[in-house]
Amino acid sequence: MMTARETAMEFIGGINDHSIGKLTTLMADDHVFVDSLGNSLVGRVAMRDAWVNYFYLVPDYRIVIEQTMETENCIALFGSAEGTCRIGDALLEANHWKMPAAWRVVAHEGKISVWQVYADNEPVREILSRAEGSARNSH
């Protein structure tokens, strides 16, 4: 059986590979995702669909882990996240972002039960807002 750290690192591998199958396999049935604003999404099926949509929006999304801290079933991960927001069909360098981030992961018996993100997503919101403003102004 994988440790919490091994499970978390496998999950990150799935994220970096954009492997929906691997992510789905590693999620507990009652998996809980908590975003940086405290919003949560519960359930493996809901999260599978959320990852599909997120990888469409940010097709080069990746996580880099620089440090970890752990207890028996909980691990804290520290590093960065980066990607490029797709606007229409375009992936423009101007829409690339990179930010420090942290994650709290709770894992039991090789499954992720909680994946919580701590990051200031303002750069992403700014890119999407700028794109939304451009779309409004072009009509």
C-alpha cells in the first residue's frame, strides 16, 4: 500500500501528465477538492469532469513540488503551479502564469480523500477578466 506521500506524488504525476484515468483511479469515491477560495467539490465523478474542463482551459498546467511535510495520512506540499490560459483557440505567452502554491493532501489506503489548494489565483482571474473584457469590446 502506498504512503500518503507516495499517493500524493502519484496524483501530481497524473496532473502533470494530464492523465484523467490516473487521477480518477487515485481519488476516493468521496474525494473532496477545496480551491484557494474555500469552495469545495465532492465526489470522484464531479472531480473527473472538473479536471477535464481545467485541462482544456489550461492545457499545459503543471505542478512542481519543492518541499513536503507529512504526518501519517496528511501531507503538505509546497512549490509552484503554472500554465497558460486558453482564450478561444489561442495559447498566448501573455496568458502564461506561474505562482507559489501549497497543497494539503489527505490520503488513506492509496486514495486521495482531500486535495486542498492554497494559492493566490489573482493572475489567472486577471487573464480571464482581460479576455472577457476584450470579448465584450469586440461585439
